[in-house]
Amino acid sequence: MLKYFLLLFCCPFLLWAQKTPTKIRHVHSDEIIRKPSLFDGNLLFTGNVIFEHNGSVLKADSVVLYEVENYFRAFGNVRFTSEDNLLTSHELDYNGNTQIAQARGDVVLRNPEQTLYTDKLEYNRITNKAYFNTGGTIVSNNETITSQEGIYDLTTKSIRFDDDVRITNKDYYIESKNIQHFAQGDYMEFYDETFIQSRSNPRQYIKSTKGRYYLGKKEAYLKNRSSVYSDGSVLTADDIYFNQLTGYGRGEGDVLIENPEEKQFIRGGFGEYFQQKDSAYVTKDAYAVRAFEKDSLYIHADTLMTTKFADKNLIRAYHHAKFFKSNLQGKADSISFAEEGGVLKFFEKPVVWSGYRQITGDTILVYINTEAERLDSIQVRRRAFAISKTDSITKTQFHQLKSRDMLGLFVNDNLDWVQAEGNAQTLLYMEEEKKDSLQINKAPVKELVGINRSDCGIVEADFEERDINVISCRINAESQLYPPSKLPEDQRKLPEFLWREDERPLVWRDIFIIEN
């Protein structure tokens, strides 16, 4: 029983003894002075002064020791060594109880990895961290970092910088409001506005507010809607990986790849960018826009790709592709748009709508004058078929023009003239205005007077409003006009007729509608 009592009685003293601070120990000095008029009577050590405390060593020209407080103040050529860290300054205060050193005047903190320069520094030996708030510079691995304030963790060799951070070396320049630099991993993490720029090419840079950047490998992992700029192209996304050495970038979450100089961008849920090939692809609700001053061009598909060859831009859309422009709409399994020449190509079951017209074929090419911003011409290869509804009331009357190939010209963005070549066929509804229907301020009423069926080698026709007017029908021409009552309904459509108006996008956002 007595031993337990003694143990309980002694434990508080053992705990107190363990927490009792180690006293600062004087090792050497040339002279020791104590005068009541100097430093409140505390000891003054001068000449090659050396003190030791818990493994740290102080050397200075002179030191005032406050024995009761377990505290000293050092002056002149101060050198404070702790493990592999060397702190030099003009003056230094050290508290043996808290093991905190405060250095002033040309302060330099060195270790094998980094060197810190500042005017004032607080160094906590227990946490092994140093603090400065009067401006500091870190030099490591041919790299210079400056900041107004920072926290230096000497254990992890990391530095947290706040306020006007600047990092420079031969490869890049970095500005940030809040960065933590890790020397051991050769990377940094940033938590506020950050700008990373290539020194060899100022048109290559990164803007972000959160992420990690590996300095040697030049790899960036970015969050919070960051952007990567490369020679006029910009990759923006919620999350980005980018390698500045290879030029490869990957984005997830509302990905935007744009070229403002060329008024072009693509957008989607996931994308990859290849700087060296000047190309990119985007998936997940992907769409591309070529902005014009009067009327922009929109393309949507499962996958979009952009490529640049000799300063010529090419957009390619694969699978379930749709196209919208106010004066032209279309869809196909795949669509491409070449900026040079303004060529739109529709492949595999394409359909194009222009005004009241629907045009189909195996392959369709539309030429756009991008400088004048107007439609120029259309070319249909194999199984060309042009359809125009006679009016908005009837549901079964369609003007039809069919051939092997077809060429059409636009005037003022309206399909004006067409030449159909190779087994050309036409089926046209002939209408006349009723004489008794001509009333002031009322649209004239038309009545069907006949249906004309023609077969020729080549047909040339004008397009006017909803009508198709045949100019010529050449090579083995055969033509017959049927009274409406003499041509059965099942013969009023040419072979392979298919009216697809319900698939037509009426506004640009309709390109995202999923069809059954």
C-alpha cells in the first residue's frame, strides 16, 4: 500500500520535472561582465561567445544572458545552428523555455536544400518552423522565390507563402497570392489566384486558383475552373491535367477549348488537348461554335475534334452529328468544317435544310464564304434528292427533284439555282391562283391544276419561295402533265422519298435533342 502511495505522491513531481525547460548553457567567451548599469545587471558575454541549448549552438560577438528568464540576446555576427539548419543575422533573441529565436538584420537561414533571406525572422525549434512577414527570398535549385510573408517548415522542407508571391527560374515565371512550396518533392500547391508562364514562350501560361504544379516535370493538376493558354488556344475546365513539356492537356467538367483570335471554340464534359499537333477532341454533350459577326455556326456530335494543318482549321464531328446556322441546318453520322474554303461536309445519311428545301444524298458539301458570311453553293454526290413542300397547309404535296448528283447555287443565302445530273427526275405540282380569290390585303388562294412528271439526263431548275421551276430538261427527256385526278396518291412521290422535317433543328439548342 505504501508503494502505491509513494507512486501517486511522486508522479506530479516526475511530470513537472519532465516539463521543466532545459537551462541555456554557456560554453565559451573571452570575457564576462556584470554591471548594475548594464542590462539591468545581467551578465554580458563578449568575444567569441558560444552558447548551447538542447543541441543548438549559438555563436556571436556578444551575448546578454537573462538567467532567471532562461533567455539571451545576441549581437554581431550571430550564427545559430540547429541540426542541419544555420541561421545568421546581426541580432538574435532566444527563449530557452519556448525555444523560439527571433532574428533581425540581414537574416539568412540555410540548409542543404534551400536558403532563406529576410530582414526579420522568428524560428520555433519545437515546431521546426520559421516565420517572416517583412518580405523574404528563398533560393533553391536555381530557383528564386520572393514573398511578403511566409511560413517555412524545416522538417518537410516546405514553405507556405502569402501575399505577392513570385517564383522565377530559367524555365518559368510564377505569381500567386498563396503558395506552398515543397522542396523535397519539387512541387508547389496553390490556394488562390496563380499565374504560371513559360519564359521561352510568353504565350504559354496557366491561370488557376487551386492546384498542384511539379516544377521540374512541369506538370500541372488544376482545379476550380482553371485555364491553360497555349499560342492563342485556351483549355478551361473544372479539373485539368497539363504537361508543359509534352503539351498534352486533359480536362473534365464543363470543358472549353477555344481560340478567341480565330473566333472558334468547342465545349463538352471531357476533353483532351495536344499542343504540338494543335488539335483537341471533346466528348459528352460536345458542341463547336465558329462565331461570325452576323450569324454563328454550331456543330454537335458524340465526339468533336479540331485540328490545324498549316494554319488551316478543321472541325470534325463524329456520330449523331448535327449542324445549325440560321440559314442552313443539317445532320449526318459525321460532319466536318474546314475553315479554309469554308467547306461543310456531311457523311452517311446526311440531310440539309435551307429555307423551304430539304436536300439528301450519300455525301453533301456546302460551301460558305466566310469573309462575306454568306452561303455560296451546295454539292450532292450520289442519290441526290431535293424536296420542297408546296405550302404550309397541305401535308402531302411536295415538289421533288432527284438525280445521281446535284449542284446548287445560293443567292442572298437562299437556294436559287440547281443542276441535277444523271437519271434526273422531277415531280412538280402545278398551281394557279383563283381569279375570284384576288382580294386586297389578302393572300391569293391557289388551286392544283396538274402534276408534272419528267425524266431527263440533266435538269436545270430555279428555286423561288416554295416552288421549283424547271428551266431545261435535256438528254432523253420525257415529260407528262397529269390532271390531279389521274395520278394516284401512291405515285405522287419519287422512289426513296422521305420528308424529315421533324428532325430539323429550329434553334441552335435543338442540336442537343435526343431523337428516338
